[in-house]
Amino acid sequence: MRGAVRSVGRALHLPVTGTARGIRKATHAHGAGESGLGKLIELHAVNGAGDVMITVALASTVFFSVPTDEARGRVALYLAITMAPFTVLAPVIGPLLDRLPHGRRAAMAGAMLARALLALIISGAVAGGGLELYPAALGVLVASKAYGVVRSAVVPRLLPPRFSLVKANSRVTLAGLLATGVAAPIGAGLHAVGDPWPLYGAFVIFVAGTFLSFTLPAKVDSAKGEDVALLAADEEHLHGPLRKEAKRPGLRTVGPAVTHALGANAALRCLSGFLIFFLAFLLREHPLTGESAAVSLGIVGVAAGAGNALGTAVGAWLRSRAPEIIIVTVVAVVLGTAVVAALFFGAFLVAVLAAVAGFAQALAKLCLDALIQRDVPEAVRTSAFARSETLLQMAWVFGGAVGIVMPLNGTLGLVVAAVIVAAGWLATLRGLIDSARHGTRGRTRVA
């Protein structure tokens, strides 16, 4: 009898343990387990799952529960109350985290725990209709961005041998996307049980992430190899004792590759914000042919998510040493797709544009991260990530605001989308190509 009970227990336990072992094998492959990158990949998956639970709850409350005209006002109010203060607070995150080189694991754990507690606050606001929803949502944004900045600064310290930064960033990001894809339908199912339930799920996930943060290798908190670094341009002019007297490098000296890549990414992020809000309202009023509004939104959302995942996967596969060329290429592809979609507006081309935009945004962002990790000194890298993320967030909000106020005309909307991309591409094309042609000598390497 006891043997039979054990056999049944093993049979029930095997799917769980087998899945866990399979995930662990994938995340720890190619030296990622030995370097500690595998732990970061798993932590980022938890982060993605928790964030999407909160997103499901907020979207259901702010967007889907009211008519289109009222939803426009509520979404605009949400952006104004949460994003405007966020653009003020976000630049402070980097300098504060620069002062915590020995506390990165604690900073990531704190960001997880803060979102766990804020999820409970939002659950009460959703149930009772309280105004604390908006400041709590702002807190979630700030905590999420703090986690993202630290995570980006940590990746170079966990880089396995023969791993490029683009490939490492791709693996981490892809794990977050896959976790998001798994958690989103779970969150929708929890929402069917009751409005606060996705937030209860987020609370559990972020509590688990709090403990998982401390399983990262101790070298994440080590300051070894983090002496003041010099940019390549400075190294050409400073020699001997003068190099020891060099001042702490500032973010204004990061070089043209990073600044032009940031401009191109801002154009793509602006396009993302525009498409999200414009298509959300357009498809509510004018769904795809033969489909309901919910199905139409789902098709476009799945296309964008698939493109984002594919872009991340391609980033893990590419071995290019010139991220600048990748950025120029993907932005050009998006521009061409937007022009075609505007000229021949239709359901298929809308889905294609969403997929291509998602693909380009993911791959271009990975290349931007790699350029920051490659060209920006360790001493100010977290500040560089924080400020770049702030600019990208502002671009997304600007694009979203334009999408909210645009007339619900598909052709006109996609013409505006093409103009947004063209402006970013033309402004950064020459600078990125020149940076790729001349290369970067003496790149900073983290010990």
C-alpha cells in the first residue's frame, strides 16, 4: 500500500519536477549556469510574470470597463497622473543606484517587495474604486524601472565566456517575454474570478522574486574591477600619471554611437506608444473585418507579442559586432512597412505592422543596451541606463498621447506612424553608420 502511494506521488510530482528541470536546463545552458546568468534569467522571468498580472488588472479597470469616449479620458488621466511624475523621478534612480555597488541584490529584492505591497494596495483600490490606484501605479512604475536599471547594469558582470552582450540581453529579455505569455492568460482567468485576483497573483509572484534576488552570485555586489573607467576618446590623449588624475567621466561623453542609437530607439518607442493607443481605440470602434473588437485587439496584440519575441530570439542568435548597423536596418524595415500599411490600409497589414514594430523595438533595444554596456564606463553605467530608459519612456508617452487624440481614421493614423519613424531614422542614420564604420577602440571591459 505504501509503495502504491509513493508511485502515485511520483507520477503526480513528475510533471512539475520535469518541467522545472527542463526550464533550469534551458536557462543554464552554454555556461550561463556557471556564470550566474541563468539565475538572472529566471529572476527576470518572475519579474515579467508579476508585471503582466498588474497590467491585466489595470487594463481591465481603466480601459475595458467603460465606453470608448470615456476610456479615452481615463487613459489620458492615467498617463498624466502616473507618467508625468515618473519622468521627474526616473532620472534620480540611476545616481542613487550608482551609490549601491555593494547592494545590487538588495536593490532588486527591494523593487520586487515594493511591487508586491503595491499590488495589494491596488487590489483594494480596484475593489473599492479608491483614488490610491494612481499613486500606487506610479510606485509600481518606479520600482519596475529601478529593477530594470539594476538588471541591465548587472548583465556584464554575469557574462559567460564567448557570450556577446546582445546575446546575453536577448536571453534575459526572451525569458521575460515567455513568462509574460504564460502569465497573461492566467491573469485573465484570475480576473474572471474577480477584479482583485490578478493582483493577488502578482503579490505571490513578487514575494517569490524577492527571495530569488538573493540567490544571484555574490559577485553581483562586488565592486572589483569598478574603478573609474576612461572612454576610448580619453585614452588617446591621456598617458602616464595624467590618467590617474582624470575626473569621473560624465554621461555627456558617452560618444555618438550611444546617442544616435538612443534617438533611433526613441522613434521606435514613440511608434509603439502611438500604435498601442491608436489601434486600441480604432479597433474598438472599427474592428477587423468579420471579427469582434476583443478578437481584433487580440490579433494585433498577439502579432506584436510574437514580433517582440522573434526580435529577442534573433538578438540571441546574431553574432554581429556592429549593433549600429542592426538598428539602422530594423528601423528602415519598420519605415517601409508603415508606408505600405498606410497606402494599402487593411486588417492584414495592420497585424503585419504590429509584428514588425514589435520585432524592431526588441532588437533595437537589445543593441542599445549592448552599446551602453560596451561604451559607457562602469562608474556611470547605471545612470546611463536610467536616463536612457527615461527618454524612451517619455517617447512612449508622447506617442501614446498622440494616439489618444488622433481621429479614428486608419489611413491617417498609419501615415502619422510612418512620419514618426522617418523622423527618427533620418536623424540618426548617418551618425550610426559612421560609428559602425569607425568602430570603437579600447572598449571598457568589466572585470
